[in-house]
Amino acid sequence: DKEASRQAAAMREKVSKEAALPTDLDRRRGPPFFPLHREIHSILGAALGRRYPDQGLVPWPVDPFARQPHLFCPPRAPQQGLTRIEALRNDVEQVALNLTNTTTDDIQATLSLTGSVSGLSVVWREVVPVEFGEGVFIDDALPRASLVDGKVRTNVSPGMTRQVWLEIHTGETAAVLDGAIRVQWAQRTTDVPLVVRVRNLSYPAKWPIHTFSYAYLPVRTLTKDRIAVAAADLASHHINAMMPHSWVEKLPSAVFADDGALQPGKMDWSTFDATLKYSGHANTFVFLIPPARLKLMCMPEGEDATFGGPVWEKRAIEWLRAVIAGLKERGVGYDRMVWSADDEPSGGTVDTVVTVGRMFRRADPKIRIYSNFYSSATPADVRRMDGVVDVWAPHLDCLDERYLPICTQRNRELWAYRVQGKRTLPSSVRGAFWRLFAVGVKGYSFWTYTDVSADPWSPYDIDRHDYHVVYSGDPAEMIPSKRWEAWREGVEDYALLWMLAQRGLGVPPGTGPDGEPVTEHTDADQIRRTRIRALQALAAAP
């Protein structure tokens, strides 16, 4: 569009002459943030008006987990056909609808759901673009939409694409919703057909994969004053394991008498007991015992002992046995605990893992020893640790021919983990679960639920990338991100594949051109269509 190019060039000149642009931005509302910003958006609005004459607002359904820029040209003939959702009982599914303003003025739109919704409940959300650095925005935050008389009222700025989510919660019974999402603006109405079919199937009572997220609820700024809300949010996204913070949610420290004898009765369990009160969602605990803490507890100042030596090991073994006994008293048996000697060991820390791992083994051969690693650990490092590890957890990109033969050569449980930030595509978060199932992974974690950054809306309040999957601003809930919702869908996809396997059925082929399997690299639409195949196969199974 030559006219838009000319206007954009003039706007760049205008912006370059501005003495100062506003910095106190309401990031929770999303762009545009100030009049000049809105004026820039209007250039696209005018160009879209020339592309879509007399349309005003263009509603078009999209996959909810596909990336969607807030400044975007919709297809020439936007798809407004039937949107079909396949769900299970007690399921959560999502529908996304883009609203593109093709004018230079604000458009006030109203959205509602038509048709019978018996047996279903819905939550309307508006997608807020969030900056993750250098002026680049991603469609990520999902605050609840403003409702008036049960209808969504939203403002779409000039040239902007506003995405609205319909979050559908199914109930206890199979049902079919045959209706539409009704969009009204400026005396105009458009219905986007929607069919929701709830199959007479339900997910297993116990999720077939262990998951945790390094939540550290009492530590993080976003959660330390909202622990109950955050814990409920973790549970609703199928988090069923926990790595307690080694110092703040810790197991009791060792208490030794002057003669070096352990005094279990004086060990203080109050911190961990408090942790248990908000950890009802956790069936499994991953206890990371940092070497620094083991040294502090079991090598008193002035003691003639070395780390890994007989004095240290005797005390460490006594402490660990007392802790295991205390955990059993609290209902945490061998089946609910795994133990880790260090986080992401490699190089010089490998010897520490071997030393602590051997101590773990001598203290109690029944406990399982866990170790995670990423590519800084060489295959030789992993082999050195292999003799003291029962549960390997490679980073997702290490589930390959370099490491898997080592991690699976004995009959052990394979877990995995991933460091994933705001740059990680929601479809990648979800698609990873399909590869986990194919490889045989039984546990999976990600860094992290909330980060040390106090403000997840701003990329400038910390000197490094932040990893939040939730946002602040709603007293009733942790505001989810698309990535967090994709995590929930991924766990449910894994469960579907597990249910198929229980019935002797294989994973359906992917819906790509060559039928390639779904992985973290598969696009959102292909994942959705392959999941429908899986659900249909499950529904047809005897």
C-alpha cells in the first residue's frame, strides 16, 4: 500500500523529532499506549480500509494457540465457517476469535454466545499483547473480559486486531452445543457458528505424567501473598508434583549433640509442615538437597572432616534416615519422593553428585535418585553419574541419540524438563507433550511458574529475560498466559495418548503433509487436528 508507506515514512520523521515519549504506560491494558501510538496504528487502519472497503470490523476465528500479532492483515476472505470443538467430560477447551478494525476510529464491539449452553460454563477472556523487549509484543496475557449483562464489551483500536477467547468448561455429562459467537458493532451483526461436542469420556483420575514448575510460592513476589490462589491454579493446570524450595520450603535441618550424635527429636519440621498445607496438589515431591546445605549441616565449624569423608557421610546418612522417617509419618512414602543432589550438574559438579548419590544409596537403597541436566553436561559427564541415578531428567533438547542411550540403558524412569520463556510458542509448549509420550517420558517440569521479576507485564524491571506464565492484576485468579493454557492442553493430550495405549491403540499420524508425528515444532492447527483424530479413535474404541 503506497499511501501507507508514505504515511509511515512521515510518521518515522515525526517520532524522531519527539523530545520524549511517555514511559509511564498502562501495560495491563495493552497498546496503543498514548495518542501518538494510536496515530501510528491508524495508518494501518486506513490501509485495511482500502483492502476491506465498508467492512468496519472483520471477525475471523483462529487457533487459540497460534501466535497472533496485534497489527495484522487478515486474509482476503477470512474464514467464518463452522468452528468445531471436541471435548471430554470435565474438560477445558478454548475458542479464539480475532476482531480486526479496518477503520481509523475506535470500534466498540459486543460478543455473546447463542444456543443452549446446558451442562457447560464459559469464561470470556481478552488477549493482551505483552512486550518482551525492544518494542516487540506477543499475544500472551489472558485477563477476564469485561462483561455487561453477560456480554463482552470490548474496544478495538484503529488498525488493531483484538483477540477474544471463549474458555469452555464442560460438565459431568456428554452434550452438544450448536450455536454461534455473535459479534455486534455499529448496527451490524455477524454470527460465527460454533459446535461443541462433549464425548462420553473422561480423563484418568490420576494424571499419567508427573509435572512440576519450580513454583516456590512463598518466595516469588507474585505468589507469596496469594499462596492459596496460586496453589489452586497449579492444580487446575494439572501440576501434580513439587520441588520445594531448598531453603524456604525446606526439610528440617540436622541437630547434633556435642558428641556428634543426631537428635531427631529436636529437628524442626514446622517449615515443611507449613509447606504441606498448601501442597495438596502434589502427589510427588522432588527434594533437591544442595551440597552447600549438606556441608553446612553435617560439617560443623571447626570439625576435622571433609565433604564426602566418613565423618560427613555418617552424619548425612543419619540425618537423611531421620528425614525419611519423618516424611513417612506425614504420608510421604517412597512412592511419593525422589531425591536430587544438585541442579543441572556438569563438569566440576559431577563429582559432587556422585558423592552425594552414593550417600543417598547407603542411607536407604529404596529411595529414588533424580538428576536433571542440559547440554553443558557431556555424555561422559552423564555416564559418570549414571551409577547413582534412578530417574534421569534431560532437558527437552537432550532427548536425542547423544543422551537417551545412556539414560535408558537400565530399567529406570525417564523424566525431562525445559526452560521456556515468553519467546516459546504456545504450540511448542503443547506439542512437546506428544514427543514426551513417544520417547517414554513419565515426568516433566518447566522453568518457571513465576520468576524473580516483580512485574510480569514489563520486560524492563529486571536485567534478564523473565519466564512468568501468569500475570498479576486480578484478585480472583492468577491471570493465565497462552503458554500456561497450552501447558494444560499438553498434559491432557498426553493423557489421551496414554488412554489410547491402554486400549492397545497407537498414536494417530500427524495431519501434516507427510503425516509426521507431533512434536514441539508442530504448528498449532496441526496439533489441534491430530488431537481430534486421537479423541475420535478413543471414542470409537470398545
